[in-house]
Amino acid sequence: MTVSPLVILSASVSSVVAGLLVYSLFPPARSLASRINPYLTPTRVTTRRPAPTGPLGVVFGPILRGLASRLGRFLDRSGEKVTVLRLRQAGWYRDFPEEETVAAFRLAQLRSIALGAGLGFAVGQLLRLAPVPRIVLVLLGLFIGATRQQGALQAAITRRRDRMCIEIYTVNQLLAMRIRAGGGVVHAVQDVVKRGEGEVVTELADALRLHRSGWRAGEAFRRIAELTPEPFCARTYRLLATAEERGADLAPGLLDLSEDVRETRRETMRRSATKRRAAMLVPIIAILAPVLLLFVAAPLPYLITGWR
């Protein structure tokens, strides 16, 4: 008795859907570390990745990491420094040391490529295709797997930049009020970091961590200005560095930056609304216009030639 490939494919899809439904209804218990880490100070949070356990991890771990590293260098010719910067800007692998973030990203790329090629091969086997379509499916899976992680990384950078553009307006206002009430730049930043949360607050906390480790405050703010993906945040950090080094009046500059952020966001929303209004015309032009032309052109043969 032979089973149809479509039956096998539908059964597989049904099992995956049922598994995802069970996982969403009864998720696994959270680990103790994920519950405790939000209440720890940044200096007490561990950043070391656990070593591979078991014989498979010990034997095949170095082999897979080496293969992933060579494959990543082939796919991404920009270098590890650029990759580390992009991972930091996306907010990925924050619990990893900087020297291990690239290795973790390369392993994710290798898993994605293997999964894409495996799915392409499985679909070709289930549908019993000819050798050439099977090879095309495998190559398509390889291409999708190779570009998926890069696309997800760029999308994460864009989302984080948008969140930071929203947050920096409020952060600038809070810093300006704190400085007007009295206190230096570092004290104002410490107050915001202590009471706030978000992507901008995380970067300010990184600057304070650098300052506590021996960096001068101006150098620490300039360092995070070089690493941040949002230009308005970089302007704020450079202004903080300049005010800390030269003792300039910081509050007016922060308020001016807040106004620039608001005007830029308003202009961006206006352009987005214009594009959406133009996109709404596409269904009208593509669907209703041909129907209208048919109604208009239908009586023309009778009017011109008298033919019914």
C-alpha cells in the first residue's frame, strides 16, 4: 500500500500546527535566570555562554563553529568588525561576550541554510519531482536560508532605530529637566537610567558602565555615539560629551534636539500617509478601472456598426 505524498505533507503540516498550538497553550516554564536577571545590576549579569555539554556538543561543536565561520566569511565580505557593529545595533546576543557574538550569528546562519536546503530536498522527495527541479528547490532553499538571517538582522536594526527615535524625545526632556533642577551630566544620566527603561536607556547604561570602568565620561558618551544606529541619539550623546568636557549649558541644546526629533517624526508620518493614500489607489486602478472600461466599450460595436 503506497501513501500519497500529499497525504504525508498534509499530515506533517497538521502535526506542526498541533505542536505549535500546544506550545502556545502550555508554554514551558521560564528559567530561573530569566526571572532574576531583570532585578540584578548590569555589572552582576553574567555574559558568559555556557559551554557545550554532552559528547555530541564536545565533538561536533568545534567542527560546526569552524564550518559556520568559513561559510559566514564567504557570505559576508564586510569583515567581523562590521558584523559585530550590526549585531550590537540590532540588540542581538546581548548576553554574549563581544568575541562570541559573531560565532553565534554564524551558527544561526548555518542552521538557517541547512534548514532551507533540507526543506527544499524534502519537498522534492514528497512530490517525486525530476532531478533538475529537485536541485532547483535545494538551491532555492540554500539561497533563502543564506539571506534570511541578513534580512532579519537588517529588519531588527530598523525596528530598534524606530524605537530609539521615539524614546529619545522623552529622554532629552527628562535630561533637560534634571539638569535644570541642578546636577551634572553624569548625575542626570544616572537618574534617567535608574528610573527609565528602553533602548536609549540601555545605551546610556553602557556609557555609565564604561565610565565606572575607567573611561572619562566624554569618551564614554562618544563611544556609544559611534555605535548607536539612530543619528538623533548620536547627536544627544555627543552633546552630553561636549557639555561634560566644556561645562556648556546642556538644557537648551537638549530641548532643541527634542524639537528636531518631533519635526522629523512629523514629516516622516506625513510622507508615510501620502504613500498610503497613493497605495489605496492601486486596487481602484487595477480592478475597477478595467471593469469600467469594459462597460463603456461594450456598446461601441453596436453604435458604430450596428452589429449585435
